[in-house]
Amino acid sequence: MSDPRPGAVLRGAVDLSSLRSRAAAPAPEAGGGAAAGAPAGGPSLVFDVTDATFGQVLELSRTVPVVVDLWAEWCGPCAQLSPILEKVVTELGGRLVLAKVDVDANPQLAQGFRAQSIPMVVALVAGQPVPLFTGAVPEQQVREVFGQLLQLAAQQGVTGVVPGAGADAQASDPAEPAEPALPPLHQEAFDAIEAGDYARAVTAYEAALAEDPRDEQARAGLGQVRLLDRVQHLDLAETRARAAEHPHDVEAQFAAADLDLAGGHVDDAFGRLLDLFGALPADDRAPVRERLLELFGLVGDADARVIRARGRLASLLF
């Protein structure tokens, strides 16, 4: 049976299972000041990470959200973006940390994150990857994205602060307001997700959208929990076997595409449904198009994989 976690399907998540099994570097000594799993040498908001030390960073992400900056020396846009990332992370006072990955020196991490272009910025929340953006973006956009990341992390209970950094930030601004509570329906959805009751989470997010159709957090959450609800009882081997035996069976291909996406195989999910769309008679295509659009929304319209898939869909339509 598949076991997708909420963070595994957020905005085109990638599958890092192959990297989890690598031996992590030794954890810091107890009382050394660093959060559990933080790189050795005490707390730091910005640090380099390698193929060998990535296991530590995954563990750290269970305490505090980790922003991963994939860069290279020869990359001009990387040189523009990295100082912005460091500035914003530092100003957040330990609520986020920044892990920098030199893709030339760490090819396994680059492959694990499927870095087709750099700079590429990905978050890790509770051990699960959440792609954020690719390319150099303005400081204001970085701030907005990091704010959304903190909200997502709070929904999953990842609200730690790097020891020392958080204390310094609080000392410098003791009047800083506490993190606002989630809206009631969002909290209800989060509690339902934690309990594995995805149907109840769907109902809560639908109610939130009925109250405010412009609630993008509820819209994103609704798409994610609908996917989780669909895949939670699917058996991976049986689903793939059925899809292979019945290439034109819409429900079989829907189930396999859902598992592809939940596992981070975004291109596979899109390709499967686009192949199905092209093979079906025109009168039978509408449900496939609707499911594709739903999955596009989960991954994000700006994602290069969505852009490519939309182009292919348009060519099949016309």
C-alpha cells in the first residue's frame, strides 16, 4: 500500500527516497547548541550541504523548515539570488535555515532534486521536499514565498527555531507579535490530515472556499488532500499492473497518475494522462482534461513540467 505524506505532493514534490538511505554525518553532541540533525559546529542559519551530509539536513527539517539553494560558481543568476536568500533567511531569525548545494560538487543531490536548471530553490519540511521556484527572483517574491512556506510548515507542526538564532531575534525585538493562529476551517483541515481523515479535510477546505473563493491556501490544500484521499488505499504494484494491462481504461490510468504524482514522478503522471487523452475519442476526453488541469494546479502553473505538458495538451486539442 502506498503511504504518501501531506508534504510529498505539494507543488511538484520530488522523490528523495534514494537519498534518505545515505549515511548521515554524525549528529552534534547533546548540548552543543544546534537543533537535532543540524550540521556540526553549532547553530547556523546558512551552511553548505553535501551528498554525504544530506541525511542531517533531512532530520533538521523535522524541527525547522530548510530552504535548499542549488547553485554553481559559473551561474550568474545564482550569484544574484544567493545573497537575497541569505538576507531574508537571516532576518527571519532562525525560523528558517538555508542549506546551500553546489551542484557541480554534489551530483547525487542535483539528480535527487531533478535540477534541470539553476538557481533552483526547494524547501524541506518534515523530511519532505517542496519545490519553491527556479531562477533569480526579486527579494519581495522571496519574502512572499518564504511566508507561505512558514504557513505550510506550521500546518505540519514544524515550528521550531534554530537555538541561539531565535533567542537573538527575540532579544532584538521583544515586541514582535506571535505567529497568528490558523483560521478555524484551516485548523480543522490540518487536524483531519494529522488524523489521516482526508475526507474530513476535503470538507473543511471546501467550506473555507465557500466562505472565501479567493482563499488560495484553501484551494491548494483542497487539491492536495483530494489527491491524498484518492491514493491512500491504492496498492502500488496492483495499480501499475492494472494500468499496464488496460492502457485505455480511464480510472486505471487516473489511479496510476495519482500515484506517480504523489511519489514525485510529475512528468510520468502528465505523460500518462496526455497519452490517454490522445488515444481516446473526442467525446470521451473531457474527464482526462479535467484531471490534467487539477494536477497542473497541484504542481504550479509556473513549473517547467506544467508548461511543457500544457503545450502538449494544446497540440492534442488543436
